[in-house]
Amino acid sequence: MLNLPPNSGSTGDSRSYGGLMARLWNIDIVHGQELYLEQQLAVQPALIIPLSGEISLQQAEQLTRMNKDCVYVCAEGSTFGITSGSHPDSEDREQAAVAILHFDFYGGGPGYDQLHKVDSADLMPSEGVFNIKSKERLQLVCRGIYMDFHSEEPMKHWRAQLDFQELLYRLMADISPYTKHDKRQGLQRVKEFIDTHYNEDLTMEQLANLSELSPKYFVEVFKKMYGCSAMDYLAQVRLNKAKQLMLGSDSLLREVAHMVGYKDEFYFSRKFKKMFGISPSAYMKTRKNKLAMYGSTSLLGYVMPLNFTPYAAPLHPKWSQHYYNVLGPDIPVHLDAYRLNHNKYANLEKLAEARPELIVCAHGVENWEKEQLRLIAPLYEMPGEGWEFDLLSLARMLDKLPEAEQWIEEFHRKISAYRDHLSHAMGGEQRVLTARLHQDAMMAYSHPGIRELLFDYFDFQPALLGTAENNERLTIEQIKELRAEHLLLLVRQDSDTLAYWRKLQASPEWLALSVIREGGFHLLSSYPWREYSPIAMEQMAEEAFLMFSGNCP
């Protein structure tokens, strides 16, 4: 059995409170009518505190509607994203605002020559949520810490640290995490129960009893919390699970219906067709396979043009958000895509248990991994010769060549239309600089997909040529001297980089750049601009066209 090497973790004793202290690394308050924060990596633990408006918090696969009577904890190394809720009348909607505080715990005391980092997981509530007594007081404290932390007076910075320590003390000592009688925890308990007991004969009364709420009140608050009724959520879980069971399964339709909790296969068929627009029998015929993808989420960008759904594939709500949302419910076996196949040993074990008939792996997978994969099933490694060549090669192997050729033809038709429109609208030579920001370093950045799209398909000119095109550190003065008409920037989504980016974009030097003043600056998202696949190329082309023209052809 393969296992990852053990993690040494922290050396501190989090239970020794006498030497415990906390360091606030950054606090930010983000707000807006249409608030959206792409999922980001928490380099340090974070407290996320809703201040106003309707806000939802995405943590890995869990989406939670935030309550202003709560403080939410995001563990170090995990991911989180934030969106504001919808409202039928935007003028009547309260502006959404949320405070995000990044921090670390340190310990010391007798026998220690210096402070050592302490694992915050031992100090935070296991549920990841604090219930507070006074939301008004908490909001005032947050705003006060924010003002002092970002003040130009050094003494104010010290005051911000003291107030933050006091805030943590109150949360940890005076405020209990959710008790079993709290309605929000009761609702979450019901949701988790449905996730694991969907195949049982569940009733509204049974679920209400589990939440320790009256049936009438349970119906009301569950829908308010999750946007659908408990019975509708149960149906979603059952039918999505049915899709996974059908994929690569020889089970009869009647057996699948029974396995997900439906006694009547005809009722199950009606529910399935109503939700997905296709009958379960038709779905089973078109989706029967046991092919696994291994090594990179970008592989899913090759199977989507072929209308092909794999049996197993790497998926993650941050690192592969698009594929997770589009294909996730249809793929039975989810391999861990955290940090681009970080957990290799666990993924290999999961693949061995899934017993696929064929494995497709990304180009450049390490030799020892390929040896392990061949022990599981026949292996096909992507050639790595460019997205078109790779797509056609995969299509030949899967007997999907007509689908691939048709997709490529349609792609180039779109590119031709985009290029003609941009050439007419923009006129003249357009120099483009592509860069990325990591912590406090801005560097030139591109990859084959960006170069093909911008400089081959759209005929733009690179502001940097040759080897200087990638990984050269850029200063504000260099950007000024390059005189690019367009600057495309990728900002790494971690707390340190985002904190520096907020300072940089408010600086006079940045605002004085001609490319900023004249509207040539464009902020890029990690997906699709860091991926090289057919689907990523298509989405980059669409985004680039809108970016440079502002309208559709």
C-alpha cells in the first residue's frame, strides 16, 4: 500500500496558553453590491467576518450562507472564496462587506529561546465557526483594527495587534462554538445526514427531528439557508449519485434506482429526465466507460470537446473550478487535484481501488508514477506536442476523431471572426505585455497557450522578445519604458500576494503608468489563463476578444 510521507507539523504545544500570542499579518475589508472573491489559498489561518449584506462563503466543496452572528475560520493551507447574495432589486439590497484577517499563533515560555509557530487547528473550533454575542460590537472592533493596521502611525500598528489579540481571546474564551441546539449547526447536521443516508426512506419529520426544530420552521430555514427545500436537496443528491453509478456500471436501471433510494424505477426515470433533460437509459448508453485521467486537471479540457466523461479524474473547487462545476457531478471518482496532484500516493491508491479499464496521464508525469499506473491499467500518455495534435491523438484512441475535427474547425472559425473584428476596431500595431505577480515580485509571464492566442492568432506584438519573455523580474520603470498598449496581469491568489497587490495598485507610481491611465490594463484569472488545453484556449479567446473590444462579434 502506497502512503505519503508523514507530515512533521508544528513543534509547538498549543495547550500552553501562558506563552501564547497571535500575530496579525493582514486585515482587509472588501465590499460591493456585486461582491466576488475568487477562491484563494490561505497561506496563514484566516478569520472571515461578515459585516453587512448577504454573503456566501465557499470553502472547498462547502458553500455556506454567512450569518452575521458568526465568525468563520479558514484553516492554513485551505481555500476560500466569497460571493454576495442575489436580490431582485439591486437598489434595495444592502451592500455586502466582509472582513478577512490573516494571522498566526506563536508560543514561548520557560525553556524556549525564541517564539515558535503553533498549529492553529488545535485552538480553533472543530466546526470552523464561532457564535458571537454582539455582532455590532464585533463589527466596530473589526473596523477599528482595520483603521489602525493601515494607519501611517507606528503606534497605531501596535494598537491593532493588541486589539486583535483581545478579539481572539474573546472568541476563544468567552464565545462558545456552536452547540448542538444551534439551528445553523442543526441544519448542517441534516445536510450531512442526507449526503450519507440518501438511499434511505427519509421524511420531512425525520429530518426536522434531527435538526431539533419544528417541521414548519425547519422547512422555512433550510430553504433560506441553502436555497432549496430539504426534499429538493435530497433529490439532487440521489440523482447526481445515480449518474455516477451509471457511469462505468453494469447495473440495471432498477438496481440503480434502488441504490439511491427510489423504490419505483419509473418515478426515478421521470425525476431523472426532469432534472437532466435525458432519460436514464439514454444516459447509460452514451456514458458507459471506465477511463481515468491522471496528473493534471487540464486533461479534462481535452475530453470536453469530445463529449466524453471519464470515470475518474482530478477535481478541486479551486484548482479546477470550471471542470468541478461542469463535470464534477458526472464523474464517479474524484482524484485530489490540490496543488496540481500534490497528493500523488493517495491518488494512486484511489485509482487502484477504482479499477479503470484505461488511464490517460498528462505529458511529463514522473517515471515512477507511470510504473505504478501501468500496474493498475493500460496507460496512454499525452504526447505534449501542442493542443491540436494532442486532441486529435486522444480522439483517435477513443474513436472520437470526427468530434475532434469538428471542434477544431469551429474553434478556428471563431478565431478568424475575432481577429477580423479586432483588426478593424483597434487598427495599428498593438504591443502586449503579459506578467504575473507573486508576493512582491512582478515577472514577465507567458506559456504556449498565451503566445499562440495573442501573437499567432490575434497578431499582437509581444512587448518583450526572446528569453526575456518569461520570468524576468519587472519594475515599474521597465513597464513604463516598454510602452505596451496593453498589460495583462495574473495575480496569484494567496493572502500575501493579494495584500501586496492592494498596495501596489493604489500607489502613485502604478497609477502614473500610461497603460493604466489609458485603460490598457487587464486583470486575468488563473483559469483559463494558466492552462493549456482546447477548452482553455477557447475560453481565453472569448475573454481576450471581450477584453480588447468590449463587445461580441
